[in-house]
Amino acid sequence: MKITIITVSFNSETTIEDTILSVIGQTYSNIEHIVIDGGSSDNTQNILNKYRCKFSHLVIEKDNGIYDAMNKGIKLSSGDVISILNSDDIFSENDVISRVVHEFTQHSQAEALLTNITYVNASDLFGNPLRVSSIKYFSPWQLRFGFNPPHPGLFLKSNVYKKYGLFKAGYEISADYEFIVRLFLKGRISYVKASLYSVIMRQGGVSSSGWSSTHLISKEMVRGCLNNSIMTSYLLVSIRLPIKFLTQVLLRKGKFWRR
């Protein structure tokens, strides 16, 4: 089974090498790593050139945002399973891809594998998590309320993209949410959940940068549902906010975290 890992980057000089090394360090060997850089103006391109021989494809050119870059990577991919690992994320362990392959081998009919991710302080990758995004209790009906499985922890068979399409333009932050709604609510794809913490994410980024992004995410969530004939409202998707806040508080008190 061939696994494609797509990394998109832009001015990621402080984090991209960690991402690359976490892919290189995987114990599973049949990996295709595709890197799409949006024409970085910092030292990112020098770092990418340093590891160029490790990539199956390296594309450096201007794009129309992160989802456009992801789509470029998907179009270049030739793997059986596709994973998107952003340029400020890393795999949590060296055997993550091996465990992903094992799950798909055990559940050959599954089109998607859902895994957990953790959010950490940007300066302390292996410190205590600030937040955990768990798929243990996820069910597709929860998407109407703004609860979606973490996109970096989602591993998809490549034929899913061929059947349901790529990320749609016109979303600033939540094209991944619309995509997940399209797959799990409209398409009703088959999936399995693994008790695996696959990815460590640095806290921050456009999707977690304050009230303005939260407001935009909520609006785009509503649009993503309605565009797929799934009824919801701004009020319904906002229910996720106090619940997520409460879980973060409890996490910091040590109630939820376990590796």
C-alpha cells in the first residue's frame, strides 16, 4: 500500500524542517511525499532544496491559498491513501504511517480512517498538550453542530477524491469542513476510527486566531452545510464553542490527557 503525504507551505522556515524530518523518520517505507510551496520569501525554499531528494514532487509557485495548494498536491498524488500534513505539524510517532496501513489492511472496505490529534505550544512540540481533538465520540450527525473530525488526522483512500472531488474555492478557512460534510453527510462514506494520536499541531494559525476567525469559520460552516443540502444555522454551529472551551479547561486540569 502506497501512502501519499502532502505538505503545503508558505514562509514556514521555523517549522518546515520538523515536518519533513517527521516524514523521513517514518518506519513505513512506501511513502510518497509531495511538497507544495506558495513561493516563500523567507528561508523555506532553501530548506526544501536541502531535502529535495527526499520528495517525490516539489512544486514552488504562487497559488490561490492553502486549499488550492492542497488540490495541486492531490492531483500529483499516486498513492492508495492520502494524508495532508501541514508545514507546522509533525507525526506524533515514527510508526504512525505503519499503524495507518495496518488499520486499512484490517478494514479493507473503509474509505476513511479517523485519528486523534493534539495541539501544543509552538515552542514546546513534545510538551503537555493545550488541547486534544478526539474522534472517539464523533458521529457524522455532529457536523450540523460544527463538530468535525480533525482534518490533519484524516486519512483517505485516493478514490474518495476521484469520486467526491477536491477542496472547493471560495472558502477562506473552512473548505476542509465543507469537504468533510460532503464526504460524511452527503456521501456517507465508510470509515473506521483508530485510537491513535497521529499528528501534533502547533497552536495558532488562521483557524485559531481570535474572534474574527471564529466568526468567519461559523459563517463558512453554515454555508458548507447548506451547499450540500444539510440544514443548520449559525446558532447551531456556535454550540461547539462553549463545549470546546470547557474541554480545554478540563484538559489543562489533567482530566482528559493520556498517551
